[in-house]
Amino acid sequence: MATRLRDRPPLMVRLWAALGSARFTEDWIDDTTHFVDGYTEGRGHIWINPAPAMADTIIHELLHTMQPAWSEAYVRRTTTYLLRRMTDAEIRQFYEEYLTRRKRRTRRKKVDG
Ligand SMILES: [Zn+2]
């Protein structure tokens, strides 16, 4: 059942408003020692590095295809295990390889679960 707007937590409503007013820049964020997933600069300018979060999702889904019998919890744990053993350069390479291989859909696909 859909949540009615007035039942939403006030913080959620403010979050959507902040999404509408923030300025986003997507780029590699490298502080020379390790990747940064994102940071805020000044008021409302947010830098997002998509590589770490996307690498997590890509590894997770690859493990499902490689090991269909593994439980969701085990896939999550193994994803974290593998990701922590990748260097920033490997995460970047992994993400760049994904960018060259992905196919963008023009219509939304419905997925159960
Ligand atoms: Zn999963």
C-alpha cells in the first residue's frame, strides 16, 4: 500500500525538498589515500563519486549470477569481503568496465523482490 504524503516523516519531506534544491557534481573523488563516496562543499553543493556504491551493487549482482544458490545474506557478506580487498584503482577500473558494458533502458523495468 502506498504511503500517503501526510503520513511521511517530516524529515523525509525535508529530504525531498533538499534533493530539489541541492547542486550535484558527479566525479571521481580521490583524496590521494582513499576514495571518498561523496562530500558537501559550502551550502548545497554535493560531490558524488558513483564508483564505490556502484561497484558494491555490480559485485553483489555478479555473485548472484555466479552462485545462484547463495543466500542474500551470504552474497552481501561476500560482496563486502571482496570490495574491502580491492584497491581504489581496481574499484575505478571495475566501474569503468561496467560503464563500457552497460545498456541503458528507455523504459522502466519492473522487478519482483
Ligand atoms: Zn541480492
